[in-house]
Amino acid sequence: MTEHEHEYEHGHKYEHLHERLETGTGDQVIDDQAVDRWLDRQRVLTHDLGAFLDVEAGLREVLLQSRPAAMTDDLDAVLDVEAGLREVLPTAPPESPTPPEPPARPEPSTADTGTETGTGSSAAEQLLLSVSPQTRLQLRTHPDVTRAFHTFVLARGLALDVTHMGDLAHALVFNLDLAHARALDLARSLAHDLAEDLDLAHVRVLDHDLAGIRARTFDLTHALQLAHALDLARTYDLTRADDLARARVLVHDLNHALDHEHALARPCAHDLARALDRAHARASARVVDRHFDLGLSLDIGGFRAPDHGPARPQAFNLALAHDLVNTRAEDVRQAIRSTLGRELPGLDTDLVDAFLNDFTTSDLSGVDLNGIDLTGVRWSPDGTSWPNGVDIEDLKARSEETPVGSGVWTVRSGTATVEDFVTHE
Amino acid sequence: MNTHEPADGVDPRAAAPEADHAALDRRIHERLTLDEEFSDFYRRTIRDLTGFLVNQGASLPEAADIAQDTMTKAYRGWTGIRTPRAWVHTVASRAYIRQATRVREEPADPLPDPLSPLLRPNAVAEWEARHDVLRQLPALPPRQRQVLAWTISEFTPSEIAEQLGLTSDAVRASLKKARRAIAAMIAHGEEEQ
């Protein structure tokens, strides 16, 4: 018999405690029954406590208080803490000094020149390994390649503009009231500016004017988009009769003004193209043509087919812009191919820039850099090996870290040859 | 190819998310089972645990607080607790003794904490009015009072001994003295009447 059983064997749980107590004053019988009654009453009192306790509220508190800890445990099971940490920490892994890729690449051919650096992908690495860094450095100084690349960069900028323009047009659909007044003013002043600029372009047929022309054409297409939005307003905003009447007049005026400017711009562009031809810059001229094509397409999309909404002309423009970028990239490839005397099968449109400028992992220590213009070259203090004597700090002073903190530096424009960076002792 | 694209089926980590989900499902299921088990225990035990502390000399708010804290600890360590009922009584008893000692040593700390949600509104006054008799608990030495409280909560002397780290004989001796004091108190009360 266990002790436990023994304690309960007499049926009354306090029975084992019954006893006679010897005291100094003689025998005293403890009234065990009275004590047991007292204890039972005490137990009843304890049970009565239930009336004063909100058991469910207490239980809820315990469960809720403890839930965060349990939840944290559960989270551990699903969270990849290390991956999260890697994303937060700014430092790139040492074996790959290239910066993280942009969060999204909407179209391969619209990557931004300013921030794009060599991709870390194996395709890019393979391509870069297929040609020695010295050859690449020489290629990027070859006039044909330089010219083709320059127009490629322009085309890429244009594609970016078109993308932005699409965003703008989209926003305008939702801001129709605002578009009313602005469209005409902007279009008129821009058309005026454009005429002036084209006149100037007549006289100064220089490569860098192309940028100005492009900006103006871009502004014009902006205006056309605004006008398109205005036209949409006519479709959507049926209740505003007065505004509509005014808008119709404005659109009419705008059409006139733009037709006029187009008529003016066409011969200017033609002259410009001829001048550029003479300057052996046919590629650049094609860029101008494309700009007008774009302008026209916006014109068509904006005025002649308003029923289709902004999506169609924008998609059309984007396709056109990408087509243009690809054509320019093909020009660069052609220039490289003929200079190099062989094919480079992996040289996709979005790798052209990396191929010519990315030296972030290149060993240039044995390369003769004398007389080579390094402008635009991307390099990395950790990944690029320079010939002895190149002063890295001086090179840094002439470069820009893009983006800041990425560990990738781009040599700024200006004549920057290796002699500038050699420390003379 | 960029880091956002999934690898071509050769990445050993590819199977990991599914495994993670299965593990998570299992954990959620385990937690639900645990919650159910614990809730059942809480509902069965909380009244007795609170009364047990009152019997040791705690005021009702004190008792409700300590009982609630103890239950929270029990929930957190639930899977590792072999005998939950004895465990919560032991832990609550120790907590009360610690608190009573602290209050004795630092009498300048009388500010009561907000009442535990376990306690119904106005419960304290009503309880004290109805159970005035509790105040008549004999002024027993702490050990005797402790053993008496365990006994009222229907623990046997051997169980009490195990929980308090005493010998059964020591428990019995304390209980004997407690009973004697109660008897004296009862006799004294009858004499007064």
C-alpha cells in the first residue's frame, strides 16, 4: 500500500491527522471534527471564488500575452533571416564588386546609361572574358565604334524618354481639367522654341546639338500627348459644355500650330541630315529621323485615333523606341565586328554598354594604357588591377562612384589618359 | 539572367519553401492542440489556484495576479511541464512568498497594480464582505500556513513534501501544529460566544 493510498484509506481525508495531543497542562482532545468542518468550509469558500473570477478573460490574457513569443518562433520557420540580412547590408560580396542590379528592368534596351554597370550574370562575364581587356580598351577608342556607341546612347536615352512620356500620358488621363489650360500654352511656346532651335541647327551642325533637338522634339511630343489628353477630355467629360467648346477651339488651334511647326521642322531636319551626312555622321541623322517618326506616331496616335486611348500609341512608341535602340546597338556591333574582324555572338543589346565600359573585374596590369582615353570606363578598387604606377586615389578623384556606395567608379569625361594617373617619383 | 529569376531546377534550395510550409503547418497544428490542452487546464485550475494563494494569506487581488502570472509561465513552458497542477501551485506559492517578503522589507511600496483581468469588477469588496471569515485564519507561522493551504487544495502530505522539498514527516508535523492552532481558534471563538 502506497503512502498516498494509506492517506485516503479511511474515507475521510483528514482522518490520518486525528490525534490526541499531549500538552503540559494535561490531556487535551483536539476536536478533530470541528477542525475538519473548518477546513471543509474553507474549501467551500475557496470554490466560491469562482463567482469573483472572470476565468475566460484571464485565459484570453494568458493566450494573447504569450502569442507574440509563439508567433516569433513560427516566423523563424518561414523567414530567411540571412537572406534578409544580406539585402540590408550595403557591402557587396568581395568576389563580385558589381553593384546590385536595379530592382526592375522593364525593357532590356531602355536601361539607363548613367547608372548601368556591368551585369553580374554569367553571359556578361563570358562575353567580357571572350575579348581581352586591352582589345576592349582599344575598341572603345576606335572612331567607328565611338560614333556608333554615341548614337546608341542617344537612342537609349530617347527610349527612356518615351517610357517616361507614357507615364505622363497615363497620369494626364486622370488630370484632364489641368490639361485643358496647359496644353495650348505649352505647345505654343514649345513649338516656337522648336522653330528657333531648328533654325539654329541649320547653322550649327554639330553632334551635340542633337541633344537639344532631341529635347525639343521630346517636348513637342509631350505637348502632343497633352493635346491627346485634351481630346480624351472631350470624350469623357460630356457635362462641361463650355469647357468642351473651348477645348475644341484649343485643339483646333493646336493642330494648326503643330502642323505649321511640323512643316517648318521637316525641311530643317532634312538640311540637318544632309549636313550630318557630310560630317560622316549618318547614324546621328537617322536618330533625328526616328525622332520625327516618333513625333508623327504620337501625332497619329494622339489626334487621329483618340478612341483607342493612350495605351496603343504609347505601346507603339515604345516599340518604335526599342526598335531604334536595337538598330543602334546593331550599328555598334557592326562597328566592333569590322574592327575586330570577328563575330561576338553574346553581344546583346543590353550588354553593349558593359562590353565597352565595364572593367570592374578586369586585369589591366599588363595593358599598355598610353594615350588611351579612359573617359566612361567603369572600374572598381577591389576588382580592377591597374598597371604599376597608377595612382588609385588620383584616379578616384577623377571618377565618380555610381551609384554612391556601390564600389563602382566611372571615369569622368575630359581627356583622362593613363599618364594623368601615374605617380612620378 | 539575373538574381530575380528562378534557377533552372538545379537549385537545391528550390525545395526549401515547401518544406518550410509543411513545418509551419505542423507547428500551427501543434500550437492549436497545445492551446486547447492548456485552456482546459486553466479553466479547471485557476479558481483553486487563486483560493490556494488566498489561503496562504494573499489578498484577493494579489492572489489573482500571482495566479495569472503563474498561468502565463505555465503556458510558455507547457510542453516541458510534467505535472501541471502541482507545478502551478509550487510556482505560485513561491511567487507569493517572494512578494510577501518583499512587501515586508519595502513597506513603502503600497501602490497596487491595475487589477488582473481575471478579477471581475467590484469582486474584491464583495468577496471581502462575504468572506469575512477568511480574516479569521489563525496567525500561523508561514510554513504552517503554507502546508495548510496545500492541504485545503487537496494535496496529500507526500505531494506537499515533494513540491516544497520537505520530508513527509516535516509536512505532517507542520500540519499537526496548524490543526492545533485551528482547534484553539475554534475553541476560543466558541468561548467568546
